[in-house]
Amino acid sequence: MSGPDEPEQPLADVEIGAAASARKLRFRNKPQTEVGFAGRPDQESDSHTERENLPEEVEPGIIYRDVRVRWRAGARIGVEELPAEEG
């Protein structure tokens, strides 16, 4: 999961993405966003957002034009070791 300017990383075991575009976009309120990963076994995870014509921090009431947003997240899932059987 690396972009053109990022170092190559191992492929994710699980990956999800989304894309959206708009000719005009206006926010009534400042959005609050959060991305989190949870679960067992522990995993390596990452997310990445690419924006066109949309700043990292948007301002309410401003009209943004010709907006594109791409988001993706991925994780490598470790394998939990089972206890050895006694024979």
C-alpha cells in the first residue's frame, strides 16, 4: 500500500477503498473524522487519503469546486500461534 512517493511496503492481506467526486461541495459544519483498526491478532495497518481541490482541513460555508477524494486502508493480519499439542 504505497503511493508514488512512498517506499514500497508488503502487500496488505485485507484492503478496502472508496472514491468520491463533486462539482461543488460545501460543509455546514467542520467534519470530525477518525480511522481506527482493532481486532486480534495484532495487525499492521495503514490508511491513505488523496484529495484534489480540497484542503486537509475544510472550512464551513466555503464552496469547493471540482473535488475528488480517494481513500484506502489495508492491513496485514498476523497468525496467532496455537499451543503445541502434548502427545
